Amino acid sequence: MMIRPRLIPLRTSLVRGYAAAAPASLQRDARASAGLSPLAQAAAEEVTAKWRGTSALGGKTKNYIGGEFVESKAEKWLEVRDPASQTIVNYVPETTEAEFKAAVDAASQAFKTWSTTSIMRRQRVMFELQHLIRQHSQDIAKSIVLEQGKTFADAQGDVGRGLQVVETATAITSTLLGDKLEVASDMDTYSRRLPLGVTAAITPFNFPAMIVLWSAALATVTGNTLIVKPSERDPGATMIIAELCERAGLPPGVFNVVHGSAPTVNRICDDPAIKAISFVGGDKAGKHIYDRATPLGKRVQANLGAKNHAVIMPDANKNLTLNAVAGAAFGAAGQRCMALSVAVFVGTAREWIPDLIERAKALKVSGGFEEHTDIGPVISHQAKERIEGLIASVEEEGGKILLDGRGVKVPEYPHGNFVGPTVVEAVTTMKAYQNEIFGPVLTIVSADTLDDAIEIINANRYGNGASIFTNSGATARKFETLAEPGQIGINVAVPVPLPMFNWSGNKGSFKGDIPFYGKSGLDFYTARKTTTALWPAADAVGNRIH
């Protein structure tokens, strides 16, 4: 008798963000976009007019099921607010159980034909999708700025990094090659990769285009079908990508989008038709998904939290180092899993800290569409409160706040979720060091030697990335060999590998056996089948009779 594993209720935030149910009065408010800035208003009007599945003027986000944009019959709707002004830009449905089931059914039916579609045809879809994303990247970026708050330049980078995965997927006719070997006389063994079936992606608010495209490209080009549950904080980019997938030639049901929070996530974990789940987000949600789905036989890859360190050696190129550290720590308002959150200054390199603070002070904090903005708002008021609470804890625990970004004023956006660039000095036992802050906060830790710095990094529970800045090849090589995180940078502050390689975070930053994209991404979305065949030459029809 099969024993069904106990299902664990999800009570935690799904990703690093917070969603609120929309009061009925706000759902009926036709003036929902009245508070947008002129630049944001123009972008909202353009996005709303051009794309079928999303709205940036206070309308409703649709599901995308079986090749159709469908308005949900949900009773509960979640607000999506412009983080710079608190203006409601759209409402996201808590997708109903029936709607979710319809998406699974559509994906299951589509798999029967898509899985047998020629690899050349699937490759052509990727070529066309690549072209369409490039053509419409500015619209995707505008939607990201409106819903997530990134600067327009950061949002374009978000789209660009996702596009790189699509570009890599166009090489599928080479990367999906199997193996064949004659193992005995007239006997051959050959292996090939086959798609799994219906797959799912649960994506975070901080990269609403890039991470969706990780799965949209690799899951479908390998012959799977896909159900995406984007973050309820910023679904617009996913809805535009869905329409582009349709235009590129993905048949109905191959790519589907459902929305919501914990109930939708739990349905993805529990549905027996879904064979694999890709997740990026916070620790608690990732652990919940992994623990709930894997006992049911599902394949899961889950990227979780991070605490990325950079070691600054006294012999490093000072200008390169400080510019790189400032960009990696404060870019995207610190809301990225590869953000540089800890700088370990070794020995006399501490003398550079005042210069780093001056660079941070020079960064412009404002709305994402404003010219020359370096740091936009964080995703929500709750996120801002949490970040400011962790900053305050530094002094409470005996550390120093060297540059305080709390209470930063942006006159054009008085209601925005802004936190200015912040630099704190702490020790490794403090909350600001122990927790992923996910904001524009750099924690400075001191070390006497390189060995001390490596020990600090290796003692941390996370393992996404670590970098070193030095002009010594021997120093860099020692660091690369001994530092435990899975992604190492040498004079590179954000060592994210390009998609021809694979994501390789480890330790507490990853749960699962097979990482994202690259060769391992193909492994995640396929199963190997090996055949051994014996065809004796003596049995061939038409042999010459001797």
C-alpha cells in the first residue's frame, strides 16, 4: 500500500516580498493610477495598450491557460503597487482550484504532441522567441520598473540576462545529442534524453524576467510543457513573455501562467501530473516546497538565501575594487541573491573604507524611470521596515553605522519604499551579518589575514558566491581553492556564470541535486533512456547466399 507523505501547510512568505489582499473598494477604483509620476504614467499606458495579459493602470492580471488569456473567477485578489508611489497598478488573482486544474490539463494534453515535435521545430521557436524578446525588451523592462521598482537600466539587464538563456537554448541540436557505442559484435548501446512531462516554475519578485526565462527556454526546448507561477508582487513581465512565447510558435498549453500565493504553490507541489519544480526565493518557502514535493517523487531545484562576501586585499586595484563593491552592494537596491552583502577588508585595506563611503553617498536614490537613478525603491513597505530594523540592530548589538540610509527623502516620491545606501560595521555574531538583508546595505567585517577571511566565509551557512580583489595570482588561486561557495569571482564582484555554464550555488543557498541552466539545466529537464539492441548481421534480409 502506498503511504501518502504528510502535507505541510505553508504559512511563510513565498519569496522575498509581501502581498496584500485588495479591499473591494480599491478593486472598483477607476483612478488607481492617478499617483504615478508622468514618466511612469506614460509607460503604464503603453504597456496596458500593447499587451493582453497585464495591466499597469489598475486593471486585472489574467491567467494564461491553454493558449488563452483568461480572466480569473477568483474571489480574492492581491494588490500590485508601484513601489515608488504606492499606486495600485494591477490586481493579481488567487487562482482558483478549477483554473489551476485547467492549466495542468492543458499542459498534460500539450505534452502528448510537443514532446514528439521535432527538435528542429523546437529550435526554431527559440530562435523566434529570442528575436521577439530583443524586439520588445523595453516593454518588459517598463513593466518591471512599474511593479518591482528597479531602475530602467537594471530592468533592461534583467531582461538581457534572461535573453542569454534563450540564446543558449538555440544550440539544443548540439547540446541534446545522445551517445552510441557498439559494445559487442552486432550489438549497440545508445542513450538519449527524453522530456519529463509537465513541469512548473515558481519565480521571485527580484528578477521577474530573467528567472522566468530560465525555465521558459530550457523546459520547453527539451520537449516539456511548463506552468509558471510568477511572484504575486510583479507578474507583468511573465504575462508579456507568455504572449511572446505564443507569437514565437509555442502551441497552446506548452506555456501556461497561474497566479497566487500559498494555495497555488501547494497545488503545484501536490499535483501528480507535475514532474519537476524549479524555485528561486527565500529559505522558508524553498525548504517547504522541497520537503513537500520531493516525497511525492518530484524533481526539485531550489535556490534559497545568500550572504555573499568579497575579500579586499591591500594589493588590489583600489579604483576597480571600490567601484565594483559599490555597484554589487547597492545595485538593484540590494534585492538580488548574488548581491554583495559583506565586504571583508584585510589588513591595511581598511584604509579604503572612507573612500567606499564617499562613492556610496554619491549614488542617486529615486524612481526607476528618473534619469541617472542608481537605486530605486525596495519592493514593499514591509520590506523597507525589515531592512531598517536590521540596520538599527547593528548599533543595538554594539556595531557601527558608518552610512545610514534610513529615512532617505526623495521629494518627487514622498510615499516610496526608499532605503538609501547603507554601510555598517559588524562582527559575525550580529543579526545584520547572520541574516540576508535583501536591501542596499553593505556589512563590513575586518580580518587580519587572508586565512582569517576565508574562515569567515566558510563558517557562513550560505554558499552562493564569494569574490576576492587582489593583484596576486597566488593569493587568488589560494582563495579559489579554499573558499567553499559555489561561484567564485576574482576581481569580479558578482560572479554569476553565463548560461553556457551552470548556476553552482551550494551549502544553505541550494536544495536539490541538479542546478539551474547550462548543462545541468538540460539534466534537470530531461531523463536519460538507454537502449541496447542486437541485430545479427547473419539475419539481414537479402544476404548473398554462399
